[in-house]
Amino acid sequence: MAEPRRRVPAPFIVLSALGAALVVLPLAGLVLHAPWPEVGTAFTSERAREALRLSLEVSFCAAAIALVLGFPLAWVLARASFPGRGLLRAAVVLPLVMPPVVGGVGLLTAFGRRGLLGNPLHVLGVQLPFTTAGAILAATFVSFPLLVIATEAGLRSLDPRLEQASETMGASRWYVMRRVTFPLLLPQIGAGLALTWARALGEFGATITFAGNLQGKTQTLPLAVFEAGQTDPGAAILLSLLLVAMSLAALFVLRGRIVAAP
């Protein structure tokens, strides 16, 4: 028997319409004001092609690094007990709420020429600021917490009896992790990777502060949109729509997790 529909208060309907308009109108503005006859030129220009290539390189590398480092960190936060765990969790989540430009300044103080690790890295011949590697590091810094949060939540939701049963049957800890824990966590890890990739794709503040806006080197699509907006608003709108389409692809991967099924 279908659940009866409840009446929605009229003020909620009005406010929800305003909330929906707040989200829909900017997207509609992009679509309606886009110079569609120029889409071929805008997307095939050298600046757009290099920015798209670099954005894909940066976002996928950031997601890969987040997986390699974030999965063990999420495991420690979910399964280990040690003094300062809450403080560590807060520090991991902090990049999500701090202004990205502050993250960029922090990266400079840590990895810049005069930063905490700048001189040792320089001796080793490693330079991060104003390089593609620096853009990847900036994108990883701001997006990394999303994978940690999703994976830690997945670990905490697992039924421990499944792992205990495998261990009781003589399976080693690594075998249980590979054959029981990790497969059960795949949906959460996949969601975390999609969110991490999308956040890295749209990163702007930390990237421009730490890596600069160098075409073909550190200029990702968001930075290309910013630059085009000052000289060619039409191209800026079309590149923005390209970013919107790529973000929608991430939402498609996350369907049923963030976007509720009807």
C-alpha cells in the first residue's frame, strides 16, 4: 500500500521554489547566453585544449594520490584508537572548510622555496610551486578529505562479524582486507573517488596561489575560465558549460548516493 502524501506547508513551497531558482537560474543563464555558434572555435582553441588536458591530468592524479594515501588514513581513523585521533580527523577535514586561497598560502609555506620542506626539496632538484606537480598537489590538498570521509564512513558501517568470521576460519588479516573488507567498501570508495575527482577538477584558489596560472603548465579549466572572462566572456561561458557537463558526469557516477532515486 502506497504511503499517503503529506501536505506541504505553503511557505515551504515558496521557499523551496526560491532555493531551486537560486541553483537553476545561473545554469540557465549560462545556457541562454552561450554563443553556441562559437562552440567549435572555443573548444578547439589551443588554450581550451591545453586547459582540458591539464585539468584531466591534475584531477585524475589527485584522485589516485587520494586513494593511495586516503584509504590507509581512513582505516587508521576508523579502526585505531590513539590520543589525538579527534584532532587528526579535524585536521584532515579542515581543507574542506578553509578558503582555498589559504590552502595555497599554506602549501607555499610548506613546499615553497623558503618553506618547511622547500630547501631540502630544492637540494634534491624538486620544485613544486608554479609547476604541474604543484597544481596536482594543490588539487589533492583540497579534495583529499572527501575520500577519507567516505571511506571512514564505510568502514564504520561494516558489520564486524563478517571480518571476524573470516579470521575465525584461519584467514590472515591481509586476506580478510583483500577479499572481504575492500570489496564491501567499493561503493564508498567509488563515491569518494568521484567526489575527489570532481572537487579537484573545479579547484581554483589553491592552484592559482601555489601553482600560478601558466598556460600549458598550471592553467586548468577553472583558471582558463577566469582568464577568458576578462577578455572573451563568450569563451568563458562555453568553457564553464564544459565544466558543468563534466561535473554532471561525476553526479551520474554518484546517482542513488547523493541524488535520491525517484
